[in-house]
Amino acid sequence: MSLFDWCQTLTLATEGTGEVAAGLLGLELLNPLAGLGVLAWDIWDHYHTVKVERPILRENLSNYLNEVKDSLLNDKENGILSSVNKFHDGIIDTLNSKPILAK
């Protein structure tokens, strides 16, 4: 192989190396920048969502708990007091159906 052929081969072999290196360098810079961008967007989105959604969630939760409380206390069929109401109604029915014996 002559010196000319060797130089030509070396030139062809290194011809795309600069472009590849520039591309790799660009990717090395792009990945951290993209990561920082995603992190910044996530932080902004979190605080924005908290500011907007927290009052709505708080109001909905308060309404739901009030409905549950009302259902548990005032529903005669399925509430906590249903057994108390059944016991009470049974006593009243028994007292009304049996005559009271007088001495």
C-alpha cells in the first residue's frame, strides 16, 4: 500500500468521526437538559395541581363525609341506629299488644 492510499484510507475512516462526535456530544447535552425539563415541568405541575385541585377535593370530601354521617345516623334500615330502632319498635309493639296486668 502506498502512502497516498494509506492517507486516503485514513481520511475516509475519519471522515464521519467529527459528525458522530458532534452527534454524541449533542446527545450527551440533550439528555440532561431533557431530564431537567421534565423535572421542572413535574414540579410546576405538582404545585399547580395542588393549588387548583386541593380546595375542590377538600369540599368534595367534606360533602361525602357529611352524607355518610347522615346515612349512618338517620337511615332506619341500614344505619347504626337501625338495631336500636328495631329493639325500640319491638318493645313498643310488645307493650301495645299485651295487656298490662293490674294488681
